[in-house]
Amino acid sequence: MYYIQKEWKENIRGKGLWLASGIIILLSISMMFKSSVLSVDQGFYFLLLHLFDSLVYFIPVLSLFLGAFSIFQEKEQKTLIMLLTKRETFASFLWKKSISIWVTLLVPILVWFFIYLVPLKFLLIIDFKSYLYFLVALSTIIIIFLQLGALIGSISRSRMQIVGLTVFVWFYFFFLHDFMMLSFLEKVTYENVKIFSFFYFLNPFQAARVYLEGGIGVLSVGHMSKLLQTFLWTKPSIFLGGSLVFWVVISYLLSVLFHRKEGVE
């Protein structure tokens, strides 16, 4: 609880949380009015898909920076060294810090999206189950990139390193990962399609998109080829959960193994 209170106070005084919240609110309101011109039964699904696609362009970058600077600030202010000299291990510190970062960013966003339901109720026919799928997909993206940000903050010695690594991680998941998968596409067969699928859905963007599309009924495997049906060999929730566990665990372990106790300007 101490870490959550400390993280909340620091983010209230900073600009990152307010910037992220402000962009989400403005974008969601804009998408709401765009969707209101469509039919009341189809507009809601259009809203969820396009709002998700819009949010994933900048939410990962903000999450990376918030996670990274939250850890790096502890090193700059020498509070990390003080905590570690009081018999607090870095693994214990990182776990508590990670939870506090998740809570600090997720709570305001989830509160906003529950408030967001009020005007939506007057404009569109709401499918609460589909809306829950949307929130789970978005929350998973946020948690993964906050934890990757914590990794960046743990191993960086300067703010310039944080900026460089953040840009690289964002570029990798948005472009390089899919490009690498496409380069192996011609070699995919029935024998190795599940292995290809495993690596493909390690990209949280793809796992979250399939999860959301499957949850709201847009994705259907009934008319797909047998190879594509084998590609989607398990439930979308398994792909999303696997991506979440993989990146959180890997980021946490790498942070513990390669962390630097001090940072410089």
C-alpha cells in the first residue's frame, strides 16, 4: 500500500498520467460522436474496434515512458539505494513497484471507461460483454508495456538511454515483429503452423486484437481454410493470457538480473 500511495502522489504531481488520461478522454469522446452517426446496433462494435486501434498507437509509448521513468526516478533520487540497504531486495522492490505502477495507471483509465458508458447508453445499444472484452484487451496492453517500461528503467543509466530503448521497443512491436513473421510466412506448413502461431501471438497487439474480435463476434473461423483454422489452434483468451504472462515474467526476470542501482543525468 505504501508503494501505491507513493506512486499515486508522484504521478499526480507529474504530467505523464494527466497527458495519458487527457488523450484517452478526448479520443474516446471523438470516436463516440463518429460512431453515433451509424446504426445503433452496429455503431457500438465499430466504436470498440476503432477506439482500440486508435489507442494502441500511443498507449504503449506512454506506458513505456511511465514505467521506465517511475523506476529511473527512484535511482535518480537515491531512494532505491536507501531501500536496498534496508534489507529490501531489488526483486521485492520491483514487484511492489510494478503493482503500484499498474494500479496507478489502470484505475483512472478504467474509472473513465465506466463513466464513458453513461453517454454511450443514450447513443448506442451497449453490449456489456463485448465492452468487457475491450477493457480486458486494453488493460493487458497497458500492463505488458508498463512492465517493459520498468525493464527499461531498471537497466538504463540515463534518460537518453530510456528514450532510445523506448523507441526501439515500440518500433519492434509495431513493425519489426510482424515483418519478421511475414518473412517466414512462405515456410509455414501444417507441421509447423502452431509454432509460427505461438511466436506470432507473442506480439501483444496481435493477441489483443484477435481476443477482441473474437469476443465481439467479428472473428469467425467457420469459413477459414484448414491451415488458418490450425493457426488459431486455441482460444484467443489463451493467446492473450500467454502473451501477458510471457512478457511480464521475462521483463521482471531481466530487470532483476541486469538492473543498475544508480542513474545519471
